[in-house]
Amino acid sequence: MNRVGHFVAAVMALWLGCAEAAGQEAVHFPSLDDNGAGQPATVLDGYLFRPAGEGRHSAIVGLHGCSGMFGRTNGLITPIYRQWAEEFTRRGYVFLLVDSFGPRHHGEMCSIGGFDLDLYRKRPKDAYGALWYLQAQPFVRGDRVGVVGWSQGGATVLNSIGTQSLGRPSQLPQGDFRAAAAFYPGACNDARQAAGWTTAIPLLVLVGAADVWTPAAPCQTFLQGAIGRGSRIESQAYPGAYHAFDAPDRQVQQLPAYVTRAGIVPIVGTDPAARQDALARVPAFLARYLDGPG
């Protein structure tokens, strides 16, 4: 494509992005010490969705998976995150999607070559940067903020809310995350269980029983171990469901470009029954901790 073609494509992407952004606002806020003491923090991009109505609302931080937040061809927020943004705002929540990759000029982290361990370890600091940002907004109930993550974002949830968190600051004047949900989290494995992972934050984990990318069996072992150590965790495994089962209208397909070091070819795709259950189960779980007085 020549320069004129690139310019036209960029203008079209901008126009489409503006049209999509009618219900959202681009915001910017720092991660928390993600580059080390004495170094300026990365300024993150966020996409803020606000519900109808005045006053202060409970809020949710959203953490994307290893392929990032945006479609490769159109540059728009991918349907799975748009769908959840619509669902959460419909139920009265402020929803903040955090882009951890774009501000760091990094593409996907699903492939072996694309994975960046340093960036992966920084993502919990992004989650808490988003929490601080929301707690500073006059339209947010600062003591009623939850966090939801998908795949690698689900792993970031676990790495954030654990007792030995990779990102939690020493001071949280308005409190920590009140509740968390993780879809098919990548860090849900036996190694973390052996390390004695626990959390004081109520957690819901949803996995597909047929998922070969983040298998359900080790995740269930991990969760049972954490429950045995006193963590408040609920889980749901969906029979026959693959990775990204909650995506709207995604054809079941293999992703050979993201073959794992163990030689596993990931499979992703919508499972309509699992998706419908998740659309009800996740908001109901979060409502127990984010809604109500106090």
C-alpha cells in the first residue's frame, strides 16, 4: 500500500473509531511504578464507558487478553469487550477497559515470539493504576470497584488480587478491589497452587471444559487449593466450551500461529449456552459486592 493508501486507511480507522466511541471516552492515566523506582510510569490508554443517570456509580476495570483490545483489520475494540462494556453499563456500572499493549508499542503476546515476561509482570500495576484513576472520579463510588479479565487479563486478575500481589500499592485510601472475575485465566495452574496462592477478594472463575489453551483441570485444582486456604472463590466449568466461549458469534477455529511451547494448538470460539450463562452469572456475582448501600 502506498502513502496515499495508508493515509486513507488511517482516516477511515479514525472515522470508525469516532463512530464507535459515541458511548465511550478515551482517558489516560499512569500505571504504578511499572518502570522501577525513579523512572516515569507508563501513561496508559483507557476506554471509559459510563451508564445513564447522574450520581456516583460502582465501577469495573476490564483487562484484555494476550491479543490485545483491538481488531487487527479495523482497529476497533473487539466484539467480546464491546459486548461486556454494553452489558455492564446497562446494569449501571462504569466500565474502564485498560490498554496495556498500545502505550508500550507492543503487539500480541499470544505467540511464543510475541510474549514479553517483563510486560506481563507489569500488568497488575496497570490494574491498580486503573483502580486509582476510577477512585479519583466524582461519578464513581471509590469503595465499590471490581475487576474482570479475559485469558491473559484473567491471569492479571489473579496476579493482582493475590495476597502476594505483583501490583498492589502499599496504600489504598478508598480500599482494594471489592470483587473479581477471571475468564479462562492463563495463570490458573498447579505451580501457583504449590506456591500457596490465596486472596482476600471474592473471586469468580469461568472456564471451558474443552479448553486446550488454559485447561480446566489444573485450574480447578488450583482453585480448590486456594479455597482450602480460606479464599472465597466460586467457579463454573462449561461442558464442551472452548477458550473465548463468551465471545459473540465467533466461529470455533484453531489458532496455529499461537501454538504453545508444549505443541498445543489453541482452539477458540463461541459457546452460546456458556455465553448466555456468563452474561447472567458474572453481573450477579459482582452485584453482591458492588451494589447496595455503604
